[in-house]
Amino acid sequence: MQHDVHERTANTEPLCADRIGFAKLTTMAFGGTDLRPLRDELISKIADGTAGAGDGLDLSLITQLLGDRQRGMAVQAEVLAFHQLFRSPCSAAKPKLRVLALAAAIDMGGNTPIEFLLEESGIELLTLYVIAGKELPAPLPDHDVAIVIASDSEECRDALDIMDRAAARWPRPMLNPPRLVCNLDRDKLHQLLRGIEGLDIPATECVTRAQLSEIAQSSILFADIAAELEFPIIVRPRGSHAGVGLAKVDDRAAIARYLAERPEQEYFVSRFVDYADDDGFFRKYRIVVVDGRPYACHMAIADRWDIWYLNAGMAFSESKRREEEDFMRSFDSAFAVRHRGALAAMIDRVGLDYFTIDCAENKRGELLIFEADNTAVVHNMDSPEMFPYKPPQMRAIFEAFAAMLYRRARQDREHAA
């Protein structure tokens, strides 16, 4: 870096582009709004030369929400080539706090969807895309607190490296330091959490397509890769999320069939854990950790192991919703108490100010960890009529997040004084 980022942010502000924003556009898509007219309107603005950088970034997101990731990423690349700083809508005319989110140039699931956390907070959010080959702004945008929202993925590696080199001299508190975010990918997380009493996290290994092919052909054994691996296993493309390419394979022939349908060159593999309860249903939990404290986010119940909230049919089952409501209402006195030691040790080792945990309970009653992530969607988009217990819980999470930001900013001001 050519400039000293330890200098306090100055009055000369880098140009900031306003946008509709991630939260509003995603909520529209979630609620069934047809985004194509808005897409066409933005394309027309670009064609007649009246579009700003914020319009371009919104168009990129809309295109991805409509299912065309490749085109959406191409639009984003064109925008970020000439502009990197964006402002999200704020619910207050005169915000009392300004947050600078440090993002990477990745698809819509690769950065923390922080807009949902701040949407009603009255806190102003600026997002700076950190890109290899481009200097950070000099001076930096004025802000009270910074937070890293890029994920621990290969696409974010260069951006995280730039953030990490700047972190020690950053002029304001930086939450979710990049060096800690870099511990979250699946093959590193199990090493970080190994040995915690009451916690079960299957070892995840990164393997090449060639290695899987050799296993399918009986040329090598899983034991040649890692001692813990044996059939059945879970396999997924490295870097995939939301169940894309996720499969349980029971034998060598199944590996061959899996590879015949997948183009990727690298995969994550781990042992399969049957975490079904006595009633035959699988229960998967999302927990949000804010400032060292765990909060219930959601509970998905299904008769399949490869479960996430959208495929669990929670909206179609009153009994499932009652169970999720009980989980949320009793979390602090039940689930969090049962797993107090494991959660506390995990939160300490991960060390991030904000992250999520996708987990279950294994047949021994231990906390079974699937994933820890700083980019999972935590939102309040569900129908309050169908899920009346969710809005209060989501507001508690959002308020805790805002309180953490205010506390860190206040501590920084007191230290400076």
C-alpha cells in the first residue's frame, strides 16, 4: 500500500454510490416480486448513459437473483473495475454511527449480508469492495467501525490478504479480523475445533477429482487420504454452498456416478453422521453468535439428512413450527445450557465478533457441527402471520449486533481521548 492507513479518515470523502441494496432486492425476490421489470429499467438506464455505479451493482444482484450467476458476475466485474464504494439505504436521516463493511468481489452469497442486520437500526452502512491490484482509498471513507464481510473462500483470498496487511494500522476498530475469518473453510474448521469436549465435528478433507476417481477404480483407499474416512461419506464441490453438489455416497460405484455428473476439480469429503432422532426426523439448527453470545436463529426439521431451511417444509407443518418456536423460546435455558461448554469453547477458538453455526445433536447428545460461517443469511423476511415467534427473535439478534457496534465505537473514542 502506498499510503498510511493509520492516518485518521479525513474530510475529503471518496465518491460513494447509492444503491437499492441487498436487503430490499432479496426481500422482493423472497416475497415473489417479479424483478424483471426493474432489471429492464436498469438496463435502459445503462443504455442511455444515465446509470450510476449503484445501479450497476443492483443490476448484478438482480441478475443473480433471477438465476443467471455468470451474467450477474460479469456485470459486477464491469462496475467494480471503476467504482468500489457503495452506500446502502439507511432508516435514519441523521445516523449516529457509520459502519464500513470490507467486501470481496464474489457472488451474492460470498459476503456477509450485513444489510439485513442493520436495516432498521438507523446505522449508516458503507461497503468497500477490496480488489487485488487496486489501492484502498486515500483517505479512507469516514467511519466509526469497520467489519470484514468477505468469506473464507478461494475467491476472497486476495481481498482477505489485502485487508490483513492493512488491519494492524487501521484507524478504527476492525471487527471479524481477516486472519480469523481465514479459519472458517471446512477443511480448516475441524482442525481448529478438534478436541473440544461435548463437540463432534467430522474431519473434512480436500481431495482432487483424480483422487476420487482412483478410489472409484479401487486404485487407492479412503484410508490413504485420511484415517477417519470410510463409506458412507459426504462429498461436495469445494466452495459450494446451500447444498449445491452435496451427496452421500455409499460405495465406489456411487463415486463414479457422482463424478460423471460433476465438472469440478476439487471436493470436500467427510464421514457421514446419522443424526436422526428416534422419530426418524433430522433436526438442524442455526445459531448466531454476536459479541460472544449465542442466539437461536432457526430450526429445520425434515425426514432427510441433507436439510436446510428452505427444503424442510416448515411453512407447511404447524407441528414443526411449534417445535421451532419452543426451540427459540427455550434456547437460553435448554439448548444453550446443554451445550454451554462446547459452545463457549467453540466461540473462544473461532474468535470472531459475529458468525453463525449450523449444527445438530448426534446420538450421544453432543453438539454436531456442520459449518461455521460469517456469510450465512440471517433475516426477518418470513411471514409474521405464519411465523409470529420469529420477528422478536430476529430483532433481538439485530439489536445485539447494533449494540456491539456502538460499544466498540465508544471504546475506541474513549481510548483516543
